[in-house]
Amino acid sequence: MENDKLVVGLDIGTTKICAIIGRKNEFGKLEVLGMGKAVSEGVIRGIVTNIDKTVNAIQKAVGDASDMAEVDIGEVIVGIAGQHIRSAIHHGVIIRNTKDDEITVEDVRRLSNDMENIVVPPGNTIIHVMPQDYTVDYEDGIKDPVGMSGAKLEADFHIITAQTTAINNINRCVKRAELISKDLILEPLASSLSVLSDMDKEAGVCLVDIGGGTTDIAIFYDNIIRHTAVIPFGGNIITTDIKEGCMVMQTQAELLKTKFGRAIAEDANPNEIVSIPGLRNRPAKEISIKNLASIIEARMEEIIEMVQSEIVASGLYKKLAGGIVLTGGGSQLQGVSQLFEYMTGLDTRIGYPNEHLGKSKIEEVKSPMYATTVGLVLAGFKALDDREDLYRQRKALPVEAKNPQRNRVEQSKDIFGSIRDRLKNFITDDIGDENNY
């Protein structure tokens, strides 16, 4: 294997645990080298409830991906979701030493780092600090203040927190699987990297990731994330509804949903019947496709209403020119995009994680089910690029930006040196003039 940079994404979901190993090809596209997945039995609605089962599933998924790619895995980028996720907007301010110097990358980082120290509810930990618009000396609406002059630098920050115990349990599972968690990424943010373009984010778009245990929401406008939310319902609650409504086994309910389910009951043929095996010594059970669709539609309408309320709460309902993009396993339900369009009044499409993918022998990875895992790999490469950019920017910074105290000494030397030079030139000129007489 070449010594290329490899990134491993690990999605610890309610339905499945998936690992993907990727590298960037010569065209900057993601090339998937290995993929592994395992049934998730120790996670409920994004929260680890059984350490041993989760560790076993992680080991299987990572082991299969490692064998396929023929590489050893040590570090992973891990996704986190769940109804414990909270987000809020906080305002930050720093006063700089002088108004004449330019705002540097270090100033922006200092403002961002200050946000890491804000008080959050007990039992919660900050996982993301994302700047919105900046303000320089009361001039607002600034996207990038670096290079500007100003004494007062302000910004609104989108702060995302997660339950500390949930984070600790995820890290414990990863560590017991003999892996190192390189970073923890909110899953809808990861999904947005794989299915949304910069044009989508600029125009305004709502990403809805319908997973097994939760439905994750991320709203972008003007290329900035404006709102995030987690709804504690996903594909599994639909399966449970089918199980109870049709009085069948859980596995049969899941098969009915994936093979015959549709989100709009009106489109179902009332005469279409599917027969499933009965319990031991009992006759086969006949299920009406129309009734099945009615059960699915009722629950999907509830989820869509919750999504709609989050969009309205964000204040961006009338600004989402990009509409809604659905991804995740639940987005593959027949008719779900049409139901979203009908209920929200917003254009809706299915988001596939293939825009950033290069050629791959693993076609399965292009399914919306793996949008989060692909996004986690892309997030890993984005973090690498950001670190390299920051390193280059720091190297390009003038001395005063890196060490203000040293700069004051150097400035003094420059001033006195300039005076000496002027005096020297003045004396030389006078001597030259005397020689000319």
C-alpha cells in the first residue's frame, strides 16, 4: 500500500455500525478502499446502552474494512448523534491591543477558543464551535475578518453540546476496540459534507438525515450552518408501528417496510396483498399493502411535522431556495420525498453521497444509508487540509502576529536603526557637500 494519507470513518448508528477507509485520489475525489458493517445491537437512538455488544460490532465492522483495504487501522473519526444533542447561539467578543494592526488568524482562533470556555448545562460537553457572521468595530455581516483593521472583534457562534456520559461511552467502546478516536463529529454535519454542495449551502438548504433511531437536521444558509436539531424518531419506530399494527415479528415488519412499504397510502393498490409465513403450526398471514402504507404514512407525517417546526423555528423557512435534501436509510422509502414536498411546500430531493466519490469497486457505498460514514471520512480530510492551511498561514504571518512582545523590541530597533541611518546619511551628505567647495 502506498504511503498516502488514509482516513477511517466510524458511524455508530442505531441500526448498523459502519466503517469506511478512504484516501484522496489525484483528482481530489474520495476513493473508498475498504468498507465493513455490523448489526448494531447495543445502541438505542444514538446512545450506547450495551458496551460489550457495541465493542463487538465495532471490531467486526473495522476488521472487515481493514481486511478489504489490506491496511491496519489505528485511528478513526467517530460520528455522534442522539436526542441528547443540543445547540444554541452565543456571542463572543475580544478587544485587540491596537487598532492599526491587521486582524490575524490567531485573533480569530482566540475568539473561537474563548467560546470553548462558556458555561454549559451540567452533564454536557461542547463538541462543536462554529462561527456565524463576524463584526469588526460594529461593522457586521463580515464572513472573514482576517486582514481587516479593528480593535473590537465579535462573532455569533453556533455551539453544539452533547451529553458527557454519551461521549464517554462512545470513547470507551472505541478504546476497548483497540482504536483511537481522532475526532468526534455530529452526524448531520458529516452527512452534509457528503451530500450537499457549496451551492446548496449558499442558496439555503435543510438536510434531513433519517436514520434508524433518530432524524437529524442541519440547516444551512449563506454557506453557514444556522440550525441543528435531533428528532428522537427514525426508521425503527416505523418498523415497530408495522409490527404492532400488522401483528407480525420484528424481522417481518422490517422486510415489509423495505420491500413493500411506501409513504403515501393513496398511491397503494387496495387489491395488492402480501402473504408472510405464520408462526409455527399457524396459517400464513395476509397483509394489505394499502394498510401497510397507511401505518407508514401516519408515522412519517408526524416526523415531517417535527422537521417543519424546526425549520420554522430557525427563521429560515422562506429562505431555503435549495429546499430539503433527504438522506439516510429512511430516505429510501418509496414516496417519502413527495410526502415531504406536499407537507412542507419545499422542493425535496434524495441526497446521494456520490458527488465527492471517485471510482470505486464498492457500489454499495453510494447509497444514502452510508452518507454519514462517507461524510466522516471527508470530515477527516477536511481537518487535515485545515491544519495544513493554518500551518501555512502561521508561517506567512509577520513576526508581530506571532510574538507581539518580540515585535515591540524589533519595532524599537527598527525605529532607532532608521534614526541612525538618517543621521549617518545627513553627516555623509554634509561631508560630501564640503568636499565639493
